[in-house]
Amino acid sequence: MKATIKIQGKQLTVSEGDTLTVNRFANSKADDTIEIKEVLMVGEGADAKFGAPYVDGASVSAKILENKRGKKVTIIKKKRRKGYQRKRGHRQELSVIRIESIKA
């Protein structure tokens, strides 16, 4: 069974057993289970149910496998001939989750 969920401002189509990398959930640890209630669509083909905006009673259960930091992104600002340069770095906090079950 497939489901389209809204998670942290993004819409993703998932099925059971999928592994996703998303922005870190606040106050979460590895092996925590999260419940996603914002399900936009559940099912496949003719059996698909669409919500307006969410499907009533549908939820997706996911398990956090690990919390980690993403690849470093370097930001460089420069104004020519003015002697102005700034160099910053950023590493996004991420959670790796696995979809455990989809309830319609």
C-alpha cells in the first residue's frame, strides 16, 4: 500500500519499508516511533482515497533509525574591489526514518 504524506512542509509518496532522510524531529532519539497524521492520499489504483486536505483516520507510523548531520555546505559572500569577504558553513540536522506501517 502506498500513501502520500505531508512531513515538514514536503509531500512524499511512501510505502512500507521505505527509508527516508528528512529534517530532524525535535527532541527525538534513535528507535523512537513517530506517528504522521497528515496523510493526503492512501491506497493504489481504484482503491485510492483522497483527503480534503487529509484522509480521516489514516496515519503512517515510522521509526527513527538515526539522527545525523548532513554534508557541509559552504556559503561565500564577496564584493569585488571592496575588501569584503565572508565565509560560512552549515550542516543540516537530519533524521533517517523507516516507514513501518500505513493505516487507512
